[in-house]
Amino acid sequence: MTKFDKQYWDLKYEKNKTGWDIGYISTPIKTYINQLTNKNLKILIPGAGNSYEAEYLHENNFNKVRVIDIAFQPLLNLKKRFPDFPEKDLINMNFFSHEDKYDLILEQTFFCALDPSLREAYVNKMYNLLNDGGKIVGLLFDFELTKQGPPFGGNIIEYIQLFYAKFEVRVLERCYNSIKPRDGRELFFIFEKK
């Protein structure tokens, strides 16, 4: 078993060792969603966990939202909390095996949970999953990248170098509305597919 396989994440949820789970949608993501006017966007939330973002989107009449997680329990948790969430949009699989096209992908603690050796593959997969002009929007941690993790950190320069070949950096800045425990350690970003 490694830190990054299905068994590892299933065990985290079974033992309720989910310190990253704040129990509600994070303020920066909620603020971004609140300004969206097109309710027909096809949206993906990878590594969704308990996916309060998906619940919030559905409550606000976004009806093309899919969540993917390698662990099964968080998908059950979402279905329990929000029975109306369509089962066909709860996808239990490895993100890197998923095939489809989306207008928007929301990033909330997925990137930081991946082994840093997968970062280039993440960028390529995001690029392939997005429609032309599609966007990845969300949060990236802003602290030193070490071998300790997850979560794994990084900084603005690393992120620009990683994404710039395939994405226009529309926004990448210190998050002004992080939750208290993450204040000063998050970057809000909007990357648009080139």
C-alpha cells in the first residue's frame, strides 16, 4: 500500500482521518460559484472527497456536475447528505482514467493530495478533459514543497512553470478569503485552456 492508492484513501475515510475536510464548501470556491451565471456549465470536481462544492452547485441549480473520487465512502456520504444528487454523476474511479469533456473543473485539495511526481500528468489530464476555453479554478497551497505529505505544497513560480505551456494564467494570487486555518497558505487561481 502506498500513500496514494485506493486502499490508502478508503482507509482514511473509514477511520474518519480526514483533517482536510472542513465540513462545508470553502469560502473562495463558494465566492467563485456565486458569480457564475451560466447554470449549464458542465463541471467536474476531481478527488472530490465529501464534495460540499457539488452539493452547493446542485442546490444552486447547476445540473451538469460530476464528482470523481478513488475512494467510495465520500461518494456515499454525498449521496446520504444530498439524496437528489444523480448517481450517474458519482464516479468511483482513478481520475487519470476518466474520459470526458468539461467547461469547468474545480480544484479543492486534490492537487495537493497527489504525489508531486504526478503533477505534470495532472496538467496534461486537465488539459485533455477541458473543452476549448475551459477553465480550472480553485485553490493551491502556498507553502514549501517537501517530501512530507499529503498535503504537498508549492509556490507561485512553480505553479506558473508547471501550467504555462497549456494554460493562460488568468488569476494566481494570495487568497483574500481563506478559512482561518489556511489563511496565508492558499492561492486562488483561474487557469484557462490555451
